[in-house]
Amino acid sequence: MILKYTTGKLPPNFFMLGVILLLLGILAAIMSEFAGLVAIPLSIPLLFIRTGILIDPKKTRIKKYIGLFAYQSGKWESIAPIKHLQIIRVRQTTGMAVLSIARNEINVVYKLLAVLPNENIELLSGEGRFISEAADEISSEMSIEVKHTTHKDQP
């Protein structure tokens, strides 16, 4: 069984652009302006594109993909020499500035890593409960253990 996790979508400003294009296309159709119907197909990728990860425990490989409906573009990568899964707690700082107003936002996120002999591959990131449940599911499917690390700071 292939495990599928959605990791993200386009930022809100692109999503809103898709909504506006869709509404413009619908308005053009109502007003019989068929040239405006071009906006509808342009809005579809902005509204429905997703990123994610597929994990094939039988063949011990992963695929990070960008998908639109059933189409998923990405390349399978072997993780056969995997030692274990590791959950780390990371403090991330995001800086934002508008005109002369600057602000830093500090968030605590949890990351699930596949630990290989020469590298660590980030599988998922998010809230602690979600990462813990995903780690349990993946570890039971792949018959590997999960290790927890208390924290790791990143600038």
C-alpha cells in the first residue's frame, strides 16, 4: 500500500488570483463574452495544484510530487538503506517587513526525517500530533523504529 501525504498548496495570493480569474470567466460566460472564457482554464491550476509525498514501503522509495487532480509529477527516490525515522522539534523564525515596519514571527514545528547513512530526507513537517501519527503509520508499514529529538534550532 502506497502512503500519500499532502504537504502544501500554492500561497493564498495565488489562490485568490485563481478565484478572481474563475469569477471573471463565469461573468464573461454570463455576458456572452466568449473571449473571457480563457480565464477559467487559467484559474484551474491556481486553485487545485498541490504538493505532497508518496511513500512506497514495499519497494522502500519515496516520491515528492506536484499534482493537479490525478496527475502527479515527480521522481521516485530509493530509501532502501534507511536506518530509522526521526522526529525533531524545530524553532523557525520568519522575518517580514512592510515599508518601515519589521516583524519576526517564531513558530515551533515538528519535522519527520528519514535517516539514511549519508543524508537525512525531510518527509513531513507540521503540528506535533499529525507528525506523530504519520510517523507511527510509516514505521509500522516499513517495520522501522521512530526516534524523537527534543529540539533543534534553525535561524
